[in-house]
Amino acid sequence: MPLLPDQCRYPSQTALLPPLTSSSPLYGRKCLVLDLDETLVHSSFQYIHDADFVIPVEIDNQFLNVYVIKRPGVDKFMERVGKIYEVIVFTASVSKYGDPLLDQLDINGDTVHHRLFRESCFNYQGSYIKNLAQLGRPLKDCIIIDNSPASYIFHPHHAVPVSSWFSDAHDNELLDMLPILEDLADSHKVSDVSLVLDVNI
């Protein structure tokens, strides 16, 4: 892929996240950006008999049911990363779908610290890009987990790739990631996540 022009690589300096103060319980944590669809869950307008939950979404003045199944291990994964990272779910989906879904996925409201939707993405050549430089956090502390490499083309050395998930009940990728994420969260061990991910992933 050719180099992106500077104005595309960093289209705006406006921070997507509010600043953290030293009194915040999240202060000093690294930032973990999580994709939603096909990374944490799979959703469909088609009926899924073993759906974990159903989200009614209004489209063109009518409500349609979205059937959602959770990726194996997602509850344990979210519980763990929510304790050691500042967790942002960043999806190219719209908020009227993503918000009620995340209300179900983060039932206690203490795991996902921020939610970002389609309007926060940067549209580049028809793809929705998640620009980590716009988060308002030190880039050296930012990690993204996403099943779509196009989403993180601006910062590939900050990514932990994950395969697209649809229904495989034997999938273990989220739980398999936890050991490296626990190591990366330790600032004494890792001062710049991109130096580790560039070598190991």
C-alpha cells in the first residue's frame, strides 16, 4: 500500500476522548481499543435460535430485531481487560445499534469506559478507519484489536490481529490474547506497545 498523505494519516487533532486527570481511576492505564462486530460478537437480522440477546433497532421508521451471539470467552476477556486497561469499544456501526448491544455486553457498566461509533471513524477510500492518533491518548500506550486490517492501516504496529468470528463454538482467540495483553499493560515492562507488537504479532 502506498504511503498515505499526511492529511489522511492525521486528519484532525480533535481528541475523541475526554482528558484524564490524575484523580481518575483510569489514569496511568494503557488504552485498549476493541472492535465490536465479528471481533466480540456476531449479529444478524436473520433469526438465530441460540442468540444471547436480541436488540430492536429502528430502521426507516420500523423496528427490526438484531440477533446477537457472543464470541466464546468474551465475558471473561472483557472482565479482565476492564480491570487493567482504559477500554474503548470503537465500531464503524451506528450508535442506535451499538449502544443497546453494549448495554447488554457490559451489563454492569464498568468494563467499557468509552464508546465510539461510525461518526468517529475517518472515511478513507471507502473504508472506515479508526485513527488512534485522534483518541487523545499517548500513541505509545494504544492497542487496537480488530478483525479488519483496513480499520488500523494508519497504525498497524499497534494492532493485535484477530480473525473474523461468526459462530465457531470452539474459538479461543480472545482468551488466548489475555497473557500478552496482561504483559503489555505493565508500563514497567513495556514503554511503547508498538515496539513489542511489531516484533511479536
